[in-house]
Amino acid sequence: MFEDIPVDVSPMYEGERIRSANMFVEFAGPKSMGAELVQVEEDVEDGKIEVIGLELEAMKEGDIHPLGILIEIQGEHLEKELEGVIERRTHELCNYVKGFMHLNQRDAIWCRVSKEALAAGLKLEHLAKTLAILFKEEFPLIESIAVTIMTEPAKVAEFVSRAKEQYQKRDARARELSDEDVDVFYGCVMCQSFAPTHVCVVTPDRTALCGAINWFDCRAAAKMDPEGPIFEIEKGEVIDAVKGEYSNVDSIVTERSQGTVEKVYLHSVFEYPHTSCGCFEAVAFYIPELDGIGIVDRDFRGETPLGIPFSAMAGQCSGGKQVEGFTGLSLEYMRSPKFLQADGGFERIVWLPKEIKDSLEEYIPDDLSAKIPTEEDVSGLKEIRSFLEEKGHPILERIKTTTEEVLEEEVKFEEEIPEEGGEVQMEEVQMAPVAYAPELTVPSSGGVKIIFKNAKVYAEKVIIKKK
């Protein structure tokens, strides 16, 4: 089947990583542009393969080039709503090619070719042929397929613009429904080759973290391939509608994450946030000094208010980990009326990259937009706080209210003291904000368990001693 492809093609290479030391060239990613697009057409020349622009052999080691991947398909039973589902598999199938690495999706793709693959004779033409074969294997509904790969800058720029228009049309359709309108959500484990414990829960109000798959896409995928990586999840009992917790969602996530994740809140970054894969478009992160939330996307080049860039933050919460105070998300989710509703939605957002803020102009409440700073307005936590105070951001009232509650009430401990006796002491307590969580358990040895419930913790130093 792949006799004329000079490198191996197999699912075993799906987790391959090509580091800079072993890289021949890079495509798209943070230093260039690129996109992938699947289109259902009425007349497709089966097996047509085309490369527009430079081939690998004409490139220089270390070069970074733009990349466009256009896949046109035809079939009697193919529907337009399947485009997004089939397109998402580009990530998986590209990674079957030894020496070719594909990350992310849509117009955020980032690809690399290894030196060994080039030495073996790999060309972009071979990649296109491989995709044509694999897509027909994976989706029997495809009767004809044509694959075009572009590296010519002007052509790629034009293609990216076209692709973005198609993405927007798909996303707009998904906004017609809300979580309450359906009895079934969907799960996706397509990223488990990179994030073994990650289960993406897709609802009408919460697009997949990658931004490439919405509820309608999942419905089509599950019908087309019931045994595939996208599957139905009956909601079950509503445990908490605001946080977005459902009994059966918890059960399925526990099962599919090998018991690692036992519950998930779909609309909060606290306690049990949604796990993060690695393909997410953005990260929501808690800023304890301001009791607010910031958002950063993978296109942002600077440092976040936490003093680290997107790449470092993504490393902390990706791989299927459930990290309180952090969660990966799609930019489309920020257009949902349920966007982090348990945490206050946009009223809790205290920092955004300008590019994201501009793209969400019609979704951020009018009276709040000017109160949320970007990297062009501030450069550090002190400047952010000054900006929030100057503009009258609602987070200030939240901080004030929480502070008053903490000053009026004692922080209570639930203690488990060992039989031989023990004592918990708090020393040098000074009131400075350090963290907030609806429930926070502090681990310790010797049988002592401390649980803070519904409290904002103010302390410069806390020491727990056993005597």
C-alpha cells in the first residue's frame, strides 16, 4: 500500500517528537502561518496530488516555511457537517508518517520534518499520497479524494483566509444550541496518544479544547464511526448546573481516564477543572494576587502576568493533568454564555491578550470591555491592579467582600488527630492574600488533615506543627 513511500507509515509513530537538534525544516507554527481544511465537493478527481511551492529537497536545513493542507473529498453519503470531523483526523494521520510531526489543528498547525526522513527521500508529495490512502481507509464514505499541499507564501496566505471563513461558519452553527437543549454530550479521546488521561467533554456550550470540533461535529462522527474516538455521553443527573457537573459525565471520564480523573467541572477552573491535552487553543489561569483569571493563547509571544509564557504554562497543565487554577480551552468557548460561569465569567477576567480581546468584542459585556487590560495596557501585577482600580473593575468589589468575610469569620479546621495526641499551631499570621478555593485540602503527615471550606486564605506565613 505504501510501497512508493520512502519512510515507514504506522500508528506506532503517532507519538513521535522531532526536537530542534533532529529537525530539518519546520512548517507553520508560531513563527509562520498555516492551516488545514477538508471540503466536501461534488466533483473531485480521485488520487490527484499537487504540491504548490517548494518541495523538501529545495529547502535549507533550519528553514521555517508556511504550510497549507487542502483535502477535497467526494462521496454519495458525505455531508458538509462531516468536514470538521474528518479534518480533525489530519493530526492523527500525518503523525503516522515516520519523521513527520504534526501538532495542533485548523490554523494553529505546527509541523516538522526530521533529518532522517529527508535523507530517506521523503517529499511533501509522499505526505499527500499517504494522507489520501489513509483517509480513504479510515472513512469508507470517501469515494474520491484529492490532496493539495502548499508552501508558496502568497498561496498559503490566501488559503489560510479561506480556511478561517469556513471555521467561522462551522462555529456559528454550534451557537444555536445550549447544554439544556440536549440529553447527550460527547467525549473525545483522540489526543490520548499524547495525553493518556485526557477525556475531552464536548457540549453545545463547550467546544473541544482544540477548537476544531463542536457538538454537531461530534454527533456526526459518533454516527459515522460508533467505535471511534468520539462517543456519546448521556448527561445523567445534573449535580451542579452552574459548575457544569453531571453524574454520568463523571462516570465516563473516570472510566476513560483509567480512574485518574473522578469528577470534572465543565465551567470552572477551581476544584475539578477540565483536564487539558496539549492541542488546546488557550489556557485560563488563576491569579491569586488579584483573585482574578487571565487567558493566554498559543499565539501570544510575551509573558503572562504570572511571569511565564504560554509554552511554560501549557507544560504545567497539559498531558491530561487536572490542575486546579488552570484549564485549557478553545477560543470559541469564550463566546459561550456559560464561559467559566461558576467563576464569574468575564467579570472574573483581569487580563487578556489584545488579539483575543478584539476578536471577542461583541461577546464581552459593553460595560466591562474597557475594564479588562491587555499587554498593551499593563506589564505586571501592580500595573494590572492600578488599571483595575482606575477603571472600576467588578473584581475589586469581590476582593473587598471576600476580605470582609474573612476578617469577620474564623478559619475553621477539620482535624484528625492520631491516638497518641497531637496539636496544630498557626504562627506569624499576617493578613496578605495568597489563595482562594471553594475547598482546599492541605496534606500533612502524622494523621492531620486540614480542610479550608469557602474561605479566602490570607497569610504571610503558616506553620503546622505536631507535638
